[in-house]
Amino acid sequence: MLPVIYSDEFLDHKTGYLHPEKPERLSAITSALKVATFASQIEWRSPTAVVDRPLISLIEEAHSQSYIKTVQEIASNGGGYLDTDTAVSPRSYDVALLAVSAWLDGVDIVRETGEPAFVLARPPGHHAEREYGMGFCLFANAAIAAFYALKQPDINRVAILDWDVHHGNGTQAIVETNPQIAYCSLHQYPCYPGTGKATEKGFHRNVLNLPIPPGNDIGVYQPIFEKKVVPFLSDFQPDLLIVSAGYDANAADPLAMINLQPQDYGVFTNYCLRITRRILFGLEGGYDLPALSQSVVATISQCLETSYFKV
């Protein structure tokens, strides 16, 4: 069985007409998973209620109090924008808190089982900086999950692999000063947000950025995984691997120019499983609904095909 943490409340973060980061992204994924050949092997779990954990104190490890208050106030005043692309609707603050809670649940589940789990939540998070949100992102889910994991007695090192087509500027900025966290990103360059140069190494040589020119495909990604990603993350010896699982490097995606196919994410997943089975996958980008949903199917299918708990 593979746990998927999901709630219909994640659909209540409204981004507006024609916005690519829309609730239908989750609807497409859940529909695809429910008809997948392995549907009976998915364990659907609801996230822990926001009132049942000290979320604000955890979020404050990644974001300033003033920024958190700004998001709350925009939502309570009927909604607005953090920037031209990043919408806050009346329920967005509450939904973003629940998304963080879901990522933390994922950490707990992976620790308990030693097996992968998938967080199917929105809004995404890897572009959210300490003082502001951007790029569709409100709170830095992956970074917050990493800090939370390090508070647990069995976790001393956390690695974050970001395979979203856009560089996770927020995640990197928040975690790169912590020697117990390694961050690795494969991303199209040049592309939004313009960060993620290969020369950026982190404060403890704990950052590996792998910029990829537009137009490339799995033939370029595989050697990069084999020669750079897997050695970097394996050498770090993480007790937990968090994957910022964006699926916008698909050829069909409208927001970038990389030519991956949905099945290629199964290849990525297999590389991750070589490093550790203690993997938390969390949704980031991906805006072509068929490609997005089939990419998530490929990710989970690969986890189940190699699972010790396969039924």
C-alpha cells in the first residue's frame, strides 16, 4: 500500500479564471489514481486538522511573522494577490496551512513505515521565500517539512530533490544555511524565476543546481541522475528524502520547454529508490492535466512495483 494524503479542501484555494495552478489539477490526479491498475493499493489519508498541531510556530522557521500575517489578512479581507501570478482567495490561508499539515503527515508516515508516501496538496510551495510568496506558492512546504523532520529523534539529515522544471528559489534560500539539509534541483535554464545557477553551492556545499537548456529530454536527464544527482544525494546519506515533485517538465506542459514524457517520472522515481525508500513525494507544479495526472501515476506505480509491501 502507498499512502496518499489528500483533502477536498485543497480545491478551495481559488486562483481565478484561466490560472494554470487551478483546483482541477488535483481533480485530474485523483480521477486518474482511482482508475489506475494499482488503485486498490492506494491508502487515501486525510491530513491532520490545522487545530491539532502547532503549525504557526513550525511555519515561522521558514517564514517571517509579518509575511504569514500578510497572507492571513489578504485572505480574511476577501482575497487578492501577492504578485501578479500568486493569488490568495478567502480560504487560501486556511488551505495553505492544511497543505503544510499534509506535508508534515507525510514525514510522519514515511518515518513510521520506511516506505514512500505522496502528498497530493496545493497550493505549491517551492518558490515561496522567507518574506514573500511568488510563483503560485504561499508557504514553503518542502522546507517546512525538512525542518520538522529534523526535530524527530531518528532524523539527522534530510535531502530535498526538486525535479520541478522551475528552480525552487524559495526552498534553496530557506534551507541552504542548514548543514543537515541538502538541496538538489534539476530545472530548465533560462526560465522563471531566473535563479539556480550551477555556481550556487550553498553555505555548506549542500546545494547542487543542475540547469538544463530548453528542448532536452530523458536522454539528457538520465546521465545527469546517474553521474550527479544519485552520487550527491547518496553521499549525503539522508535519513529522509523529500521530493518536490513538479511535473511541468513534460513536453505537453504550457509553462516550460523541456520534452519529458509522463513515463519518464517513473525513471526518476526509480533513481530515488536507489538512494532510500524513505521518500516523501509532494506535489509542486504541472499544468497540462493529462500529462500531470499520468506522471503522478507513473511515480506511484514505480514505488509500488518495488515495494516490499506490494499486495
